[in-house]
Amino acid sequence: MRPALDPDAARGMLRHVRWLGGGSGAGKSTVAARLGAKFDLRTVNCDTFAAHADRSNPVDDPLLHAFMAMTMDERWLDRSPQEMTDTFHGHQGEGFDLVVEDVLAIPPDRPVVVEGFRLLPRLVAPLLSAPGRAVWLIPTPQFRRAAFATRGSLWDIAGRTSDPPSALAKLLAREELFTDQVAAEAAALGLNVIGVNGDLSVAQLTDLVAERLGLATNRPTPSPRPPK
């Protein structure tokens, strides 16, 4: 069994970290990459499961191990969207301690932005030195589907089941349930929430996230030009 995460101890060591969570398809990775380039931040995607699966165990991560043992049809066809989100490890916070462990291992020589749907508001909140250190992007169902289609990933999961249209419908319904839960949880905790419906360009959304994270005000002041 892994030792429990101590939020009080971790909080002081994570003052240089910003957190960008939210629903799938909201543009988190794109915005994080642009923030990294604009403000010289390290970027971390916490949603890659391979390394964490190797470090997991059935005692600490029972949902993950149950998920890994399922067939694609068992994962995406044989259960309701509500059951799918209630039993999905990433939606229930399993392995979040491993995310924090990874972030703590990064040299704190410059700010870091961590992004991913696994950043549940209730888990991130105790680690924040200030509420403005985190933002959650909340896409509409229409924006999510369009984003999946644009990036060519709409059928990546559903296409590996025996009934792709039914699996896709359930997957999208699950994502909507999860996104609604994240939005409600963040709002209840008084944390930053930004709706994403396509009205803003990527550049505008990035600027808004930077403002909410306090990055825009932390940019170095350019040196004055000498008079001509």
C-alpha cells in the first residue's frame, strides 16, 4: 500500500505549479502548450496511464485494475454511462497521488503547468497556495464532439468495440456526465471555471486562462528603450 499524500507538506513545494483541468475535448493540451511557449513554463500531461499503471497495485487502485481486466465491449457497451463514470479510475481520483509524486520530482527552477482531466477539483484544491492557481475548462457536448472529430479521434475507442455507434453514444454521454460533475465541484469550491463553446479562438482562450492563472500579470516588464 502506498503512503497517503500529505497535502499540507505538498502545498509548499507546489507553489510554482499551475493546474489546468476539465472535460475531455476542451483544448487543455493545446492551451497548456501555448502557455508553456508564451511564459516559459514546463508542461505536464497527467492523463497518460502507462507509467502509472506500471506503478499501481490492486489495493490502491482497484478501479484501474478492474478496468484493465475488461474487454472493450465490457468497458464501453455493457454498462450505462453513469456506471462507466462512477467506476472509471481517472474520474474517481485513483492514482492522483502518483501525479503529485511526478510533479514533485520536476526541478522547481521554473513554473510548471499540469493539465489533464484527472485533475479533479476536490483533489487539487488542498494543494493550492491560492485559488487562482487552477482553472477548469468545461466544453459543451457539441464542442467536445467537434473537437474529437477534428483531431481524428472520434472513433478511436468506439471503433474497437462490436457496436461502434452505440459505444460512441455511451462514451460521449459519460464524458458529459463527468464534465458536469467537474464543473459543479469546481464552482462549489469557488475555483476558476471557463466554459468552452467555440466562441473564443484558441489564442483568446489561452489569454483568458493565463489571466485567470495570474500568468499575464507575472510577465517580466520589458526594459525601456533608450530615447532616440
